[in-house]
Amino acid sequence: MNVVALSGGVGGARLVEGLCRALDGKLTVIVNTGDDCRHWGLAICPDLDTVMYTLAGVGDAARGWGLRGDTFTAHEAMRAFGEPAWFSLGDRDLATHLTRTAALARGEPLDAVTARLSAALGVTARVLPMSNEPAPTLVDTTEHGLLPFQEWLVLRRAPEVRGVVLPSGVAALPAARQAIDAADLVVIGPSNPYVSIEPILALPGVRDALSRRPVVAVSPIVGGAAVKGPLAEMIPRLSGVAPSAQAILDRYDGLVSAFVVERGDEIRGVPSLATDAVMRAPEDRLRLAREVLDLGARVRR
Amino acid sequence: MNVVALSGGVGGARLVEGLCRALDGKLTVIVNTGDDCRHWGLAICPDLDTVMYTLAGVGDAARGWGLRGDTFTAHEAMRAFGEPAWFSLGDRDLATHLTRTAALARGEPLDAVTARLSAALGVTARVLPMSNEPAPTLVDTTEHGLLPFQEWLVLRRAPEVRGVVLPSGVAALPAARQAIDAADLVVIGPSNPYVSIEPILALPGVRDALSRRPVVAVSPIVGGAAVKGPLAEMIPRLSGVAPSAQAILDRYDGLVSAFVVERGDEIRGVPSLATDAVMRAPEDRLRLAREVLDLGARVRR
């Protein structure tokens, strides 16, 4: 079974890791790059890194970013030099950004350097950036106007949103388009639809390609609350409804064939599975991944 | 007394540190940037860093480069990613290169970012790069032809030299020229003349400006051997004579007013001081600096 997953950061990465184990590494992951940024002159791809690190088993699960046990010697020295220190980069993590930045500077495409980094980390799944071109997501805030994504999320700690601005005319990675076309099942992880999944869906041709495949999504909203991040506050602002699994499904607007939700969060409109949808321990990831694949196999028939 | 020192890396930096203490911080240092390089996409200025770190008391004196007690987490991760690992950059040291690289990329001149880094490190002397423009020294080798300086010295471990190629038409830093013109005494540290001092002398106007000032040099050759590095092997190849303090003085060709040598290395042609010219302990730096300044005061009369 050819499975393609769409992922943002932490929640999506955890499900992807479970899917990778359930499928013995035979998985393609298309990762949001809308929250990529430059920091200290380095090319940072937070969601790609979280997916790679989580798949490699080296990510810091508690923190949700960076590498487990990393040190911050360079970071503290940067702070002493008066450089911006609001975005934390560990010493070992720096090697990823340095390698990527140097590769991009000499013309290597993002997917190629991502493949090299993934292979060096021992990742067996195929990790693809959604595009080789920059596709920065801007967040329109009530207080500060338009902000680059990381400035919104990390520097300003997710102030009130009144819109999300996605770039137009950015080409999807051809290999990502082809992977979707060849997929027996597409899984949308429990990521933030507005800023993690819609940047992928907004790339020309992607939504159309997905509409021809069975798509199983996992709700990032559990009991009216977000598992992580500012999603619950964004739903009323951006969709005009209270936060709920149903609001997520409605946001995907006909694209989803079946939906996995927390028990008690049953929804209407598509086949669904109500289960324990929060991945706390590593074994939750594999269990949830298998439930997602089973549901996918049912909707394919 | 306005004192200007010309310096390469380790030996020059040690004397500069002694001079800085002897002069209560009232010292301008003009530093060779001919061995600057790009590594992992970062702008590295080895001699500037050695001078700054030595003046700040944070350099690794035993190794001669980098910061004392630094860690190499990023370096080992770069090696694991298959990136070149022949040039070692510590984690804390990386902050210097990241800050400089980002500054240069946004158009800040090298002297400005050097001043910022120096101030943050607590350096009281004025540390100037010899130029704000790239001025790469190339080493012409018997075996490999022309090599960028660090590839010659570090990657290939200083193979046999048949020439040194300095760029032409690179402007000296105006502040460096002005400092020389205002100097009561110029000190040339015990650095390699061919690859550390001559890149400074080769900048248009510098040799001429120096010829109008009293110049005291310290021999980097002691008893026919180099205190550090490949200098002793270079003298026969590039000057056609055996390595000696006299060979260094002759190389400076009339520019030096007085010369400080090791006892037993007495030279002819200019006033000289024979002393313990090797700076092993920190107190040697201050003692030698005072001897240099005393000799300088005598040649000024």
C-alpha cells in the first residue's frame, strides 16, 4: 500500500513516526515549509527538522523541537554578542542548518539536501518538502499586522490572528505531486489546518490531486482543545465557530474521506473512528497509525 | 605613546596581548586577513579571531586557535553529515563566525563587526582588519600548485612552497593607514613574514607609510627554528637562505628600525635587543612587550 502523509510539526511528526513503523519505512511524507525562516543567516525548516528528528528517534519529544540532549553553547554565545536569541538552536541542531544553508547557497535544491540529511540521520521514510521554492506563510494579527510565521509563533507567542496569508504561484515539489497521484491512501496528520496543512493544500494542483485519493485525517482538536499550540484560539477567529473536531473536518471542506477523532468527539459527514487520538507515549503512535491505516483500508473499498 | 602592532596569528597575538597590558589597552592592532576563508558557508578570520580571543584571555593557548574549553558538538554532527571536517570550529567559536557571516551578508563592513565582537569579548585594544575587502593569500606549492591558504596550512599540512601569491589592488582599511600615520611606534610581531605580515605590507600605501615610522620587529625565528608553524622550511624556498633571525630582518628590507631576537641570534644592520624572545608563559608576554617598547623608545630618539 502506497501511503503519503501530509505533516506539520510535532503532532504530525508523531503520527508519521507511527506510520513509518507500521509500514516498515515504506512511507512518503510531504512536509509544510511555510514556517521556514532565516535565523542568524541560517536556513531553518522547523517542520522538516521535527519530522526528520522524530523519525530518526533523536527529537526532543518534551520540547517539541530540536534534538534530545542537545547543548546551547553557541546560542548563549550569540546572546552575549547581542544577536537575536528568541529562536533557540542547539549545537548539534546547528549542523543541520549549516549543512542546509551551505547546500542551498551552492544551488542544491531543498529536497536533495533534505534527502541527504534524512539518510545521514537513518530515516527510512521519504521526507519531501512541499516545495523547493520559498513559500513563507504570513500571519495577519490584530495587534501587529502581518508577521512572518516564526515571529508570530515564537517571538510574539501567537497573538490574536485575523487571517493567514499564503503565497500564490509557488510550485509544489513535482515528486510530492507524483507521490500523491500514486498514493493508495493519503493521511493528514493532527496538525494545524490553517498554518501547517493549508500551506501544502494551497500549492497549485495539490488539492485537486488529493480530491482523487482516499484521505484519512486525524483531528488535532480533542474535546474542544488543541493538543498543542494556538489552534483552539484560531478556529473562532478564522472559521467563526467554536473549536471542535467538526470544525477541523469542515475546514477540509470535502477533501477528507474518513476522520479519526477522540472518543466523545464524534462528528457527522464522513466515516469516522473515535479512539484515543492523543499520542502521549511512543506506543500510542504505532497504535494510532494502525487504526488510521485500518480506517483507510476500509474507505478504499 | 601611540603604538600600532601588525599581527598574524599565535605569536603575534601573544605579543599584542603583552603590549595591550603594558599600554593599559591603548593599542591599535592591524591584523592579517589574507588567511580568511569560507568554511561551512561561514566567514572565518583565523588571525582576527586569535588576536581577539588572546586579548580577551579566552583563547586556547595550547592549541593556538579557538576558545579554551570549547566543545565540538556541531563539528562532530557536521562530520556525520559528510561535511568537510578538516577545519575545526568549536560550538562557542561558531557564534563568532555566525555573527560575522550574518553581518557581512547584510552589508556591515568587516571592521565594524570586528569592533562589535571585540567589545562583546571585553577587548580594550582597537583590533582592525588590514582591509574590509577580501584579500586571499594563495600558496603556490611544488606538489599541488596554487592552494588557498587554509587548504595549504590545515588541510594539506603545509606542503613544500615555491611561492606566495598576494592579491593586488586591495585597499588597506583607511583607519589602519591613519593609525600608522599617527603612530609613534609600529611593532611587527613574531609572525610569519611571508604569509602573515607581507599580506599587510602589500596593501597599497602601507609599506610607504611604515617607512616613515620607527618600526620594531620581533623575530619569529629562534636559533634557526620557527617557534611555531612551517616558517623555517619556507625561508630557504622563498628567500634562498638558511632560516635565521637575519633572514627575517633581510626579508623586511630596510623597513625595520630595530629588531628583537633570541639570545645567540644577534644580527647585523640595525640596533637589536637579544633577549628571551619565546613567549611561553603569560608573564613572558608582558616582559617581552616592555622590552619591545623600551627598544622602540630608544630608536625614536
